[in-house]
Amino acid sequence: MRDLSECQTYVMHMRLEHRHINEAVHDVVSLFSTETAANSKELVEQLAQKLRVLRAELAKHFAEEDAGGCIEEAISHCPSVSQAATTLEGQHSLLLAHLDRLIEQTRKRTIDEDPSQLQVNINDFAKQLNAHESLENQIMQDAFGTGVDETNSCS
Ligand SMILES: [Fe+2]
Ligand SMILES: [Fe+2]
């Protein structure tokens, strides 16, 4: 098990990755919401490509968290976060499966199709991912105090 300072270092790294992932998701959402994206084959392909890159980044990020993401240490250090930690369980595979469906849906999309459903699905994925990462940030903040301020709020 990692010690407190190792986990604090890890959490700083994790938060940077979350920021990077958020930017990539924002990029996807913005691209899709441009008017031309709905009607351009090239932009649809660009969207599919961005989703594939995001998928690879997320798979790496999730694997790193699963292999030693300091969640166990957070629970040990601050048992009150255990319920939130349980909520996170299983979400990685669900999020990746969701993203796989989006990639497939984008790949199959023809220019004439109504893009609104795909857009709804992308926004839905972005919300779910954001909720997941926010909860992780909150757990780490509560346990290790490595957020905006450096104090923890473990009770
Ligand atoms: Fe995660
Ligand atoms: Fe994460």
C-alpha cells in the first residue's frame, strides 16, 4: 500500500490527467456541435478519429487507476469515502463500452442521417464521464486534501 505522500503525488498526476481528458471530451463535443460537422463526411470522420484517440487515452487512464489508483489507501485513510468509492466500481468498463458504441455509431453514420441522436449520446457520455471523474476528485480531496486547498475534509 502506498503511503500518504505517494498518494498525494499520484493524485496531482490524476487530476492533471482528468483535466487533459476533459479537454479532449470538450473538443469532441465542440467539434460535433459545429454546424458543418453534421453535414460533412470529413468532419464525421474527424469526430470518429477523436473518439478513438479519447478511447485509447481513457483505457490507459482507467488501467492506471485500476492498477494502483490510491482508492484503497483513500478508504483506509478516510473510511467515510467508502460509499462513494463503491459507486465508482464497475464504471470504467461501462464508460468504455459506452464510448465503443459511440465510435461504432459515428462510423456507421451517413451524411444524410439526423445527427441529433448521436449528439445526445455524446453529451450523455460526457456527463457520465464528468460525474465519474468529479467523484474521484472528491474522494481524493476528502482523503488526501490535494485539491483547490490543501486541507482534507475527512470526517
Ligand atoms: Fe476512474
Ligand atoms: Fe479518473
